[in-house]
Amino acid sequence: MKIILSLIIIVACYHSFSYGVYLWKIEKEKLASFGVMLLTFLGTVIPIAAVYVII
């Protein structure tokens, strides 16, 4: 169950991460891309860590 929940979280964050890559490569907005990728990374790691530590 934890693995399925982790996969759902990763799939949900994939769209935001791909937007960060788009900003980096196409729009040449390095700072905005870094912010989006950082938020996506934290939005993925913290909930997954919470699933494995708390639940």
C-alpha cells in the first residue's frame, strides 16, 4: 500500500517537474525553473517520507 501511495505522489509531481524542465530549456528562466523544481522535490520527498515514517 505504501508503494502504491508513493507512486501516486510521484506521478502527481511529475507534471510540475516537467514544467520546471520546460522553463529551464525553452523559456531560459533559470531562477523560476529552480523554484519550481525545488517545490516539486520538497512536495515529493516530504509526503513520501511521512508515509514511511508516520504510517
